[in-house]
Amino acid sequence: MALGARPAVRLTVRESDDVQGDVAFLDTVVDLLWAYPGRDTLVMNVTTLAGECHVLLWKVEACPALRLALATLLRAQAMGRANGPGHPRATPRP
């Protein structure tokens, strides 16, 4: 990526206390990115619980389908955390 160039897609994820869940989520993200190979740059910032930031670069086809798939995946991940143990909606509704 050239100096000053903006990535076509920027993705930020944060580590949680659920190591297995985080690994499964990142595996899903990687599988998704492999499904959209291309020449556009995607920058993924991964922030650890200790506050460290790791930057990963991918070459993808930054098409609307990829953006929608990422948004859907991120929303599902966020809803899963919000509905995790101890959250009022964690229990199924009748």
C-alpha cells in the first residue's frame, strides 16, 4: 500500500475473554476474506485485552457483497456478545 493511500476496507476487532469464540470468529473472517480475492487493500486492526494493536493486511475484492458479508458477520458477533451469559436477553424467550 502506498504511503498516504487509504485502504478500501478497514476492520477493527477486539479480543474478548472468550478465547475459543475469538478464534472461531477470526477463522470465519479469514474464510470470508479468502472467498473474495482481489487487488484492494483491507486493513484489520486487532486490539488485545492488554491494549496492544496488531495490524493485518489482506488483498480482497472490496465489492458490495464482501462489505455486506462483513457487516452481517460483525453484527452477529456483536449481538452474540451482547446476548452472552449474564445479559438479560441471554435466556431464550418463550
